[in-house]
Amino acid sequence: MDSIYNFRKVSALLACSGQPTEGQLVEAAASGYETVINLGLSGAKYSLKDEAASVDTLGLAYHHIPVIFDDPKPEQLTEFINLMNSHHDHKTLVHCAANYRASVFTGLYLFSTGKMDESAMHAFIEDVWQPDAVWDQFIDDSVELLANGL
């Protein structure tokens, strides 16, 4: 699994990464992953031709929340957190193109569940990348929303 771009194992049941290849999805299934959540865009130069079909062929659950990189939405985070809560006992791989969106959404999910405090969440995200102004604002706004019960 470490061969997937920017792969980060969070726990025995959760990892986030950049876009896996078809072969890396096969490896994920063989490693016990049961659910794939894709935050990247379909039809982008980095995306697989039909990731949903590829994941389905492997017998994994697939969910796609296309997050436009320059315009993440609070509703998308809410949808993501709800998905994560419904799959909390499934081994899950969250990904996007480079693990930028995925690390932020995963960090915010972990913050929302009390598995990370705000400082640990920022360190987790910054281990992958340095968020730009758009993402800094999204993270700040999301922390406030989560603190108030989303």
C-alpha cells in the first residue's frame, strides 16, 4: 500500500492517499480494504477511466464525493463524515489526486469524532501538504462548524 502516492495509514481501519492505480486497488482489496471513498474528480488526467466499476469488480463499496479543489463545500464534509460514520467498522481508503483533499477531510473527520485534537489534526494534514488560503479557510470554518455540532 505504501506504493500509493502520499499514502498515510491512520489506523488498522483507515488510510488516505493520492489516486491509486488499478493494480494498487487490487492490492488494497487484498489487504482487506472494504470501502473506497474518492474525493477527486472524474475525467481528470489523474483519475481512472471507471474507478467505480473497478472497485465494484473487486467487491468493495465505492463512494464518490467530487470536491472541486478550489471550492470545497461544508455539505461535502457533512456527507463525508456521515459516510465515514456509517463505515466506521470497515477498512476504508479515502483518496483524491494527491491526498490533499483526502488528508483534510480525513483529519476533520478524526477531529469530529474526538480521535484527534485540533493540533494533531493540523499536524496530520501538514505531514502531507501545506494547505493554501482556500483550504486554510475551509479547515478553520469546518472546525468552527464541528465545534458547534455541524
